[in-house]
Amino acid sequence: MFKLLIVDRYILKELSLNATAITLVLLLIFGGIRFIRFLSQATEGKVPGEAILALSGYEAIGALVLLLPLASFLAVLLALGRMGADNEVIALFACGVSRGHLLRVVLTFGLALAIGVGGISLYLGPAASAEGYRLKQQALLAAETSGLVAGNFKEAQHGQRVFYAESLTEDGLGMKNVFIQVWEPTQKTLLRAARGHLQTDEATGDKYLILEDGYRYELMGEEVGVRIFSFERHGILVKKGGAQEFRIRHQTLPTLTLWEMGAPKDIAEVQWRISMPIITLLLVMLAVPLARSGPRQGRYAGLVPAVLVYVIYSNMLGIARNWVEHEVIPASLGLWWIHGLVLLVVLISLWPRPLWMALHQARRLFAWVRPQKISAQRPAA
């Protein structure tokens, strides 16, 4: 049975407290920014006020995937840095705690966090993003019809389209006895339907007005006359979603669905989600050598290099993800080579005798066996 020592519990407590505090601070910063953005959208009528808290909560769950690896990295760095500055690490070594034992405790902490990050990244995060996306799209659709009053005409696109609905449903998304007039350069189109509702295409993010059980009248001019079509279901494009909305929608799909789809963008998204727990574990391991400080260095000496490492690591992953999406590199190589490079750096930095020290001592050793030049001395006169 695995049993934690008192020293192990003390180190894990320090790491957990630091990680919790940093995560809360990052969440407050991120949540505050998103809350202000949703509040601004609510004042413009794009998002209902009662949905602000729910949308902020879903956004916060999705943000944990990116915030927890950074929080765990900084937690190990700050905790071990403080212990080193207060000579607690030296005291632990004097009591028989080896560097390997300290590393095992940190790895236990990192592994527990990596499992949690993996659960959020692969399952909880996409589900929360999907629910937030659904709620936001419903709010946007409600905003699209907010100006439509039952029994009144509404103009859109500078008068090129005119909408009329005899009555609306309680949620404001459905319409009954709909009439639409569309002006085009070559023809004039009239549509009449028994029912209508707004709908968003999940694949592209495009918004459509779906009409059911109606007729389409096309006025082509006096010479051609009028063409009449009947339909059971007919869609009119109201607003295009765009590439950004497509990417947001793509990130809300379940991991298993993306894996089964198998397109380069799908594989890149799956690898990105799997990379989150790997990042957490590798950064926690890398924080151990970065936390080492000299006697005249402060407890925050490794903070700046750590931030640079995180920025470089995350940017390289983003570049590799973009390469996989556009098939610049094969999906089999994917994001894994970035993790391999970081793992190599971690192993070199955690080596009992750092590589650069071994090379330096080897050079000094070979200096002894070099042939020495003996200069001839002249005899004294």
C-alpha cells in the first residue's frame, strides 16, 4: 500500500496551496475579461442578461484546460523556490531525502493534475463548450428576431428583404403564417409559409430561416411571367458564420466524433486535447531544475525563464497544430515531436550530473594527457 511520509504530505500541501491560489487568480482574470465582454454584448442586445453567468461559467470550464498546466508549472516553481530560499530543501537533504525522492513527490502531484486536465480536455471541456455554444447561438437567434413583432413588417438588408409573421412562439424563435419579400436585380421573390424558425448550421455556423409548408413566387418580368413552387421545407440564408465561428464550433465536438471523422483538422484537434495532460506533466518536471537557485538569488529567480519556456512551448504547439491542419507535416508526426524535444530537455536538466558539467570535467581530464611543450633553457653564463 502506498503510504505518504510526513515530508511528502508537507511538500504536496505546499504545491496544492500554490496551485489553487494561482488557478483562482488566473480564473478571476480570465472570468472578469469574459464577463465584461458578455456584459457589453448584453447591452447591445446580442446576449440576454440572464445568460451572462451561465456563459461565463461554461467559458471558465473550457479555460481550465489552458490555465491548469500553467498554474501547476508556476506552483512547483514557486513552492520549491521558496523552500530553497528558506534552506528547507537543504534541511530535507540533510535528513536523508534525496533528489530522486523529491522528484517522485513532484511527479505524484503532476500526475494527479495531468489526469484531471485530461478529463477536462477530452470530455468535460468539449461538453461545456458545446453547451455554451448552444446557449449563445440561441441567444443570438433570439436577438435576430427581437425586432420582429407579430403583425408588423420588418425590413432587413437596407430594404432588400421584408419579413412579416402573423404570430410568434413564446421563445421568440418560431413564427406562424410567415410572409417574406426578397428584392434582387433580376427578379422579385415572394415566399409564404405556414411556419418558420431560425436555425444554425452546426457544420458551418451559417444562420438560416427555415420555412415549412409554403409557396415560392418568382416574378421574372412581364415577358416571362410568374413561376410558382410549393415546398415542404425551404431555407433562406440570413447570416454566414465565417471561419472563426466554424473553428469555435469544431472545438465543441466530442473527442470520439473528431477521431471518427479523421480529417486533418479533426486529428489536429484531437492531438491538441491529448497534449494538455502531457504539457502538465512535462512542465511540472521541468519546474524542478528551474526552481534551483544560488545562495544570492531570490526565490523568484527562475520565474522569468519559466514564463519564456511556457510561451515558447505553447507557441510551438500552436504552430505544429496549424501545420497538421494544413497538411504541412503528416498527422503521424503531429504535435508529438514538440513533446519529444521538451522531454529531452527535461531529462538533460534532471540528470544527476548535468551534461555541461560532465563535458567540462572531461575537457579538464583530457587537458592532463596533452603533451606539454618543454622550452629549452640557456645555460647561465
